[in-house]
Amino acid sequence: MKSTESTIRAASGPADTTSKKPPVSLVLWASVIVLLGCVLVAIFAPYLQPYDPTKFVSYTPFQLSSSQAWLGTDVLGRDVLSRLIGGTRLTLMMALGATVLAHLIGDSLGLYSAVKGGWIDLVLCRVVDVVLSLPKIIVGLVVVAALGSSIHVIVIITGLVYSASVFRIARSLGLDLIQQDFVRVAQARGERTAWLVFGEIVPHVIYPMAADFAIRVSFAILFMSSLSFLGLGVQPPLADWGGMVRENIEGIAAGSYASIYAALAIAVVSVALNLLVDASGEESAFAEMQK
């Protein structure tokens, strides 16, 4: 009897442990929907705001939700919903701009350093080590306090601060790829460094750098929101999420949720970006296993 059961098991083949798709699609789609919703709100912000976010709609600060102000009013009697929508646009635009800058600098220098090697690689790595050794928030506070808290300064300093981390990742990927045959063949042909970087290596690092880009956006949001919370970020009457938390935090004692709405927006977008990267990574790993 046992031999018959063994024969049946052998005929049916080994148990398929990789055919089941991991339950990450729901997380992936939920993250995409949340982020797409935020992007749409940012794009159509001027048409979605019930009021001008800089205008007063009530003489009562920290007014609770009403038909006049759906999410209540802030410390100065402005509509919280209008400022939250405007803050979504400003926060995402600044975070995206800073992340693009960080990747332009970090990816270019990191891959260039990996390809060139020698004293160029040594000098760039030591400079990056110095930048990484400095506390980011302290650097941001010093620079913004010295140069002013304009939007351009905040975006540039955020991009520069995070370009060091991007450099390390890009250089590591580049060092792995320059050992591959297709890069060695291009080097043997006498191709220039620009072609080796952008023609041979960049197409093979797009996915990992795209994943880092998404994570870096969440880091940029948290960094710039921290500056705003400390009073050195976006200045009134403009609104970003960190600034809204700082302006309205005293309203919690009065039962107002104005600061909590902005804090939730920061948390939701940051978590959604991280879950998107994790879920898409698992999906890609599963697809590779199925090949």
C-alpha cells in the first residue's frame, strides 16, 4: 500500500511551492491608489479648494467641522481643508524636485566614480563620507538659517543632503556592473566614460534607482516637514504639511484636529511609498522565480 502511495506521489511530481502568487497585489494597488489620489489632488488643487487657503473664513480659531468649513478652521480662522489641499501640492512638488536633484547628482557622480576609479573615486568617496557623517537635520537648519527659508533653498539643500546617500547606492551598482562582459567589451572598444555610464550601465540600474527614488521622496517629505515644524521651512501664508502641524499643534487641547490632519497626510504618503516599493519588489522577485 505504501509503495502505491509513493508511486502516486512520485507521478504527481514534487509539491509546487512557487506557483502561488504572494498576497502583495492588494497592498500594491492600495498604495498606488493612495499616491495617485494625492497626485491628482496636487494637480487640481486650485479647483478643489473651497476657499483661498490664505483668506480667513471665520473669526473663530480652531472652529470644529461645520458646513462652512468641513475640516474646521486653523489657528487664524482659515479653512483647514483648503490649506491641506494647497499643502499637498506644495509638499509633493518640493519633495519631487528635491528627489530629482538628489538623483541627478548622486546617480551621475556615483556611476562616474565607479567607472573611473583611481583618485577620482577616492576623493568623491571621502567627500561623500564627510557629508554622510553630518546630521541631516542640523545641516538643514544651519544652511536654511544662513541663507533664508525660501522654497528654492529648501529644495536645493534637501537634494544635496540626500544626494550623498544616492551616490553610495549608484556607485555600488556601478561597481557590480563594470565587471560584466558587456561593459568590458565597451571599454575594449575604447568607448568614452559618458557612453559607459549612460549607454551601458544606466539601462541596467533603472529599476533599483526607481525604487530608491520612491523611498527618497518619503525621506524628503519627512525632512522638509521637520524643517517646517521647527519654523525654518515654508513660511506663512503658504502652507505645507509640516507647517500646518506646527501652526495648529496648540489646537489639540481645544479639540481641533487641524494639526492631526496634516500629520496623517505625512504618515499616509510616507507609508504608501514604502509599501509600494516593498510590494513591487516582491512582485518582481516572484516574476523572476516563475521564469
